[in-house]
Amino acid sequence: MRIVVVGGGIIGLSISREFHKLGYEVVVVDKGEIGKGASWVAGGMLAPQSEGLEPGIFLDFCLESRDMYQAFTKEIFVDTGLDVGYWKSGIFCPAFSLEEKVQLLQKLTMYKNLGLSGEWIDREDLEKRFSSLGEDIVGGVFYPEDAQVDNRLLMEALTLYCREYNIMAYEHSKVEKIITSNGKFEAVRTDKNYIDGDVCILAAGAWSGEIADIPVFPIKGEMSAVDIKKGELDMVFFSSKAYLIPRKDYSRLVIGATEEKVGFKDGNTVKGVLKLLNGLIQTFPHMRDRNIQEMWYGYRPATPDLEPILGESDIEGLFYATGHHRNGILLAPITVKVITDLIHKREKSEYLESFSYKRFLK
């Protein structure tokens, strides 16, 4: 069986790797270079609790994927020899006001009632660990099970897997149309060629809505990175001001991220970069003198309810794995499992009904 995967990001390449390991012929198609799209410019947080997700099936989905991540990255290391920077650093959510403190404590109580871990840390205790804290920080909640992965190292590893194991990749090939015959998938037409197959998996991120009739659209995010001392921060800071992600093995602090519904408008903006850098110095004032390493932007694949679209389409042989919004990196392991189980084992996960495209037809 030949599987055509449209999209060479975290979801597309993770799915491609798994189907290749199962013995399928896999072809990846991407409008750019595989591994260098939105997944390359993400932050890499694995943060279902820090995000404040409400109880329900989407939180369950995210928690299950978070718990799969260590094994997922170990398997990639075995396959490629590349360490992708998985780090169970925990994530700290600072409160910049008494109102935020109340909100964070309510979330903490909610998660503890679900049997999940977390703890409140007072400012006095924080000051023993960090030499410089924003004057408005009154304390915060620490979630030890939330983690991070270095998304760029992860994309390098998945790309290496494709190249080393000779998975066919049609790069710089924009998919113009999904070709069907009698209601069944037949091929994809790009601006360069036709690529036929038995099954197609649409994992084109924010561009998925331009290829199929599904409500996936871009939400732009700007990010930056600055110098820090190696080991200066040992956990992620996630707040209303910005999120700050220290990399484990080198001197880099990733700062994210803005959110704008501006279509595919490109470029960093003054207001976007200012928001990020102000968030940094409101959290750690002493970092105002740090060198800026990089500024960049990308497009999250959003849906109207900000939850993914997964599973079967109305075309036989066409499947969706898209619309992951802020959580594409986090949800890669569980998405791979749900999609491969559906196609390879013909097993339908409980998640498929909740995340079907059909929910938008009601």
C-alpha cells in the first residue's frame, strides 16, 4: 500500500516514520523543505496543565500524548542517533497580580481534583532560586509533569529519518488539488506533477484549509530568542506576559508567542517583538541587557474550536491529521497512534468521534 502524506511538519513526518516502520511505501509532499515549516519555528512546550486546559476529552488527549513523549523521543534516538532535547523541566506559571493568583490557584485545585500534580510557590521561595524577579510577581504554580522538547532538533531527527531510510519526499511542491474517482482518493496534483497512492493523509498544518474543504486557518505567532547562561534557568516560565523556554544543553532562551489572525501575512512586527521582550523583562528585569539571537514567526493551524481535525474524511482513502493549533509538537505521538491504528489496524480511537471534521457540519 502506498501512503501519500501531505505536509512535512511534525505531524506529517511523525506519521510518515511510523508507517515506514510498519512496512508501507510512504511519500511525503511539502510546499517547502520538509522539517522547516511551522514545526521548526515552534517553542516545543509540552504543557497541557500550564496552558490551563479545562477537563474533558481534549485535556485527556493532551495528557496522554505528554505521557508518551519520553518513549517517543527515545525511539527516535534509537532510529537516528540524535538526541532531540526532551527535558522534563516542569513549567512554572507566575502570577503578576492577586487576581492572577486566584485564577492560577483555581486551576491548580481543578487539576489536583483530577489526580494531577502541581504546587503553589510563594515569591519568598522564588527569590531563593532566582536573583531577579519582576516586581509584580507574587508567586506562581509549578507543574512538574509538563515538559519541553527542542523542536528544531526533533525536526532535524525526523528529517534525517526520512532521508536515511529513503522515504520519497517531493519538496517545494505545492498541492493544488486532491484527485478523486468515484468518491475515492486517487492522487494529489501539485504544481509540478501527479502523485498517486492508495491512501492520503492531509497534515499540511495551517495550509490544510486551502487543500481540502475543512475549517483550518492560520494564526500567526512571533517569537524571539536571547542569550542566557547555560543552566541559568532550569524550568520553563509560562505567563500572561510571555513564555520563556530555556534550552537544556546550550545558551538560548526562546521567547514566545504572539497570536494574530492576519492570514499568512509575513514578517516580524515592532509591536510583536516589543510584546515578547517586555514580557521577558517583566519576568526577569536583569535580562534587559542580553543579546538577541534571533527573531522569527510562524502560523499555527487553528480550527473554530481550537481543537484538531483527525480521522476519516468524506472521501474514501483520505484522512485528516491537522488543526492542532498551539499543540502540534505536544500532540505528535498520540496523533501518530490514532491515525496508524485507524489505517493499519482498522481500530477507531474514542478520540476520533470528538475530533472528526463532522462536528463542524452541525
